Amino acid sequence: MKTLLHLVASPRGEASSTLKISQSVIARFKEQNPDGRVDTLDLFVEDIPAVTVKVTEGKYQLLSGKELNDKTRPAWEPVIKQIKRFQDANIVLISSPMWNFGMPYVLKHYFDVIMQPSYLFRYTATGPEGLAKGKKVIVATSRGGDYSEGPAKAMDNLEPSLRTMLGFIGITDPTFINAQPMIAAGPDVAAQKLTQAVSIANKLVF
Ligand SMILES: Cc1cc2nc3c(=O)[nH]c(=O)nc-3n(C[C@H](O)[C@H](O)[C@H](O)COP(=O)(O)O)c2cc1C
């Protein structure tokens, strides 16, 4: 049985353009995996642990090859819980609007929590190694403007930063489905671009 973890980083629910793409991704997943499980993690609703002094202390213990100790372990319990939830997924669907050219803060917070040494990456004699290999990752994004080409492309700090973080943990081939522009060129263009994005989602193979 496959598990799809859906990371929701738009607070707009029914009004969200990004989530319209994701609904099609999920419908497609269920169609092909009738016994599949969808684990929804709404980053605007659920409590993601803060990256506190104790959490960072534990991170540096792991980075220096030590184990967590009695001082850091309690703070790490909710961190490990989130990492395990990510590790348990065969497929990860990230639903992220563009906010100020990058990802909403809740999604960055989530990655700051789960990207931990000895869990999702490690350093070896030949350099860093991602430990989350083998997951299929789909990223649905929508943006008010269009950053697909020309000078605006350099302002897209959403797709490149997600690619960098995912690549670091071993996910080197994420599929991005970007709907843009959702505002700048008016509602007709937005509807057309959203339909295009949804039709890409409807062709995904799981
Ligand atoms: C806080 C905030 C910041 C935004 N920043 C940008 C931006 O930098 N560039 C852009 O093109 N659109 C920006 N937008 C517009 C959204 O990216 C766009 O409306 C998107 O489709 C919203 O996705 P959603 O409907 O799934 O929430 C911003 C919207 C909000 C609420």
C-alpha cells in the first residue's frame, strides 16, 4: 500500500489555486492506487515544533557524530515524529503558492525541522549524501505573476530553493507543476493556465 504525504502550504482552502492542482494529483493517485493512503499535513493548522536552542543543540550533536542525549532528546521527540511521517511516505505532494518570490514561511519552517543529519542526510568521505532517495515528489505551485521565462525567471526563488533542499536529501527528480500567472494577466488567462496545470496533473503516473 502506497502512502502519499500531502504538505499543504496555502491557508486558502477552497479558494486556493494551488490546491486545485493538488486535488487532481490526489484523485489521480487514488485512481491508480485504490488502497493507497493520503496523509494530509496542513502546515497552517498542525503544530510543527519550533527550532529551539535544544533542537539546534541536538542537531550539532548529530553533526559532530554524537548521539542525542537526555538534554536534547525530549525536544527532539516531535522533530523525529515529523521526520518519520516524511520517511513513511512513498510519494510527497507539496502544495505551495509563491509568497514574496519564495515559499510560505510554514513550508520553510517544516524543512528546517525535518532536514536533519543522520535522518535525511549524512556527510561521507566523498561529500554529503541524501538519505531520502526513492521517493516520488510532486510540487504544485501557483503564482500571481509569471516567472517561467525572461528577466522574471531570475526572481523565482520558490522552485530553485525547493529543488536545492530536495536534492540535498536525495530527491533529484521532483516534478513541478506551476500555474502562472494567476493574477497579473487577468482571470481568463488565470483560468486557462490553471486548466493546463490540472491537465498535467491528470496525466501523472504513480
Ligand atoms: C503573502 C503573499 C505573498 C505573495 N507574494 C507573491 C509574489 O512574490 N509573487 C507573485 O507572483 N505572487 C505573489 N502572491 C500571489 C500568490 O502567489 C498567488 O495568488 C497564488 O496563486 C496563491 O496561491 P493559493 O491560491 O494556492 O493560495 C502572494 C500572495 C500572498 C498571500
